[in-house]
Amino acid sequence: MSGTNAMPPNETARLAAARAYECFDSEPEFEFDALTRLAAHAFAAPIAIIGMIDSDRVWLKSRLGWSARELDRSESFCAHTALSLLEPFVIEDLSADERFKSNPWVTENPRLRFYAGAPVVDRANNTLATIAVLDVRPRAFSGSQRTALMDLATAVMTTLQARRNALEISRHAMTDQLTKIGNRARLQQSITIELSHARRHDQSFAVLSMDLDGFKRLNEAHGHAAGDEVLCLVTERLNQLVRDGDTLVRLGADEFAIVTRHCDKDEAAALAERISKAIHEPMALAGGAVVRIGISIGAAIYTNAVSSVDMLLSQAEQALYRAKQRNASRRLAPLSV
């Protein structure tokens, strides 16, 4: 749809704000589709869209009467809407407008003739998205219709905020509050996702179950505050070893786990060796003490024989138990598979 290379004066902040809502490339959702249907019905329009404005594209979070999932921002009518904060952007006859009469969506199918879009604006005056109606015939758009379209844009902003709040609540429920990594609920979710992926693509993945060696003695010697500090330092070291796409969680007390995609037995063993060496390095605490701790690691590798999340977790926990039994001295822990 052709448009403009103009950018809002706050484009950097606007883009960061839009991406913070985590809507780009997301699946269709009922709440947004309901607003799109409402817009199409209210204005008797054959096409209605809700578009999130990215740096170089408009991602259609919801669409009715339109097949594409995204549009080139430089060719999008919505790019003009992004420059407006207080009123809709309306072109009653696209073919008569010098800015758009040569646009391919005007000159070729579907030969659009009408566009009306309202900016979806947050409290910091960032235009995050647009809600728009389009038609293949020219039409007038009254003042009351413009007001109604702006009201729908407010409803889209409210829906975006509600979605973001729900994501934050869900993320909080899956986060360990001390270390700020995932918790047991996040582990269950991650394994469920990886099981589905592995079955579709016939690829292995691993679950590493880990338990710190000597943590109880450390707590007794240095106090629980030092123990919490060690847990955070362990988390930092583990985070440096996991790959993008892997899931690191704290299961409670001194127990951790990693879900790592595309990982076979040898790769899991190599990762466990790196973890053991990293964790065994001395740790300097804020109070001046220098401590050293070990870690035991058990791994379970997905195979076609694995039928459930609980089965794979049980295999990892059994492997960890065997590792701890063999590692009675609580030094560098061998991998048990």
C-alpha cells in the first residue's frame, strides 16, 4: 500500500514500545479479531485490519477480507496513520490522491479506493498500531464515523494492554523470584513444547537435572544470605553456558534444570562437563568470603520411547540420583545418563 518514508519524531522510543507488547508474529487472538469484525460491521467495509507497526513492516495482528499477514511499511497507508496522534487518517478516493494513485494496491487487485485508519496510541504518545477499514469503492467518511474509529483504536489499545498484563502475570508465575530465571512450571511448559517439536521433526533434546554439592554446609557456615548469593552466582554462570533457545530453571532450594534443544547424549555430556568446571570455580561473596561448591548432573535424552513430560523428568531425576551416589565426595560431578 504506497506510502511514505517519513518517520514519527519519536521513532526509536515508538518502536521499542511497540515491540514490548510482544505481538509481532503472534497467532490470531479472539479479542483482536472481534474488534476487526466490529469495525467491518460498523462501517460496512469489506476489509478491516489491525496492524502493528514495525521498523520496516506492518504486521497484521488481525485481518478480515485481506490475505497477507504483513505489509511493507514503505508501501503502507498505515505508515501515514502512524504520523497522526489525535485523528484518523482518511483517504476517501485513493485513485484521486497524488500520494497513492500509483500504489500497486490501487492500480492492481484488489484496486482499493478507500482507506480510513486510526492510530493506536499509548500513554507516552507512541503510535503502536492502527485499526483501519478499506473498500474497493470511493466513499465519504463523516465526522461521527471518524470519532467511532478513534473509539475503536482506544479499544485496541486497551486490549493490547490487557494482553500485556496477562503475559506479565503468566511470566511472573513461571519465574523464580530469587534468581529471576524460570521455575518448575516453566520447566514443564518448556518440555511440553520440546516434546511436540521433537515428535514433528524427529530430533532429540535433553533435560539436565542438577543439584549443588555442599550447599547445605555452605549455608551453615556462611548463613542463608550467602547461600542466596551463591545461588545467584550459579545462575549467572549457567546463563553463560546455555544457548539461545535453551531453558534454564531453578526447581527450588539448590536444584536447577536445563532443557536444551537439538542435543544428543554426547552433546549433553559435553555441556555437563562445562557446567561442572564453571560451577567449581571459586566464588567471591560480597562479605569477602571466597567459597567453592560442586554440582551433580543427570541427563535424560528424548527418544521415541518417551511418552510424557513426567517420564522424561523422572529419567533425568533418576540419572541425577545415580550421579550423586557416585559423587559422594561432592567434588566435580560426573554426568549420569
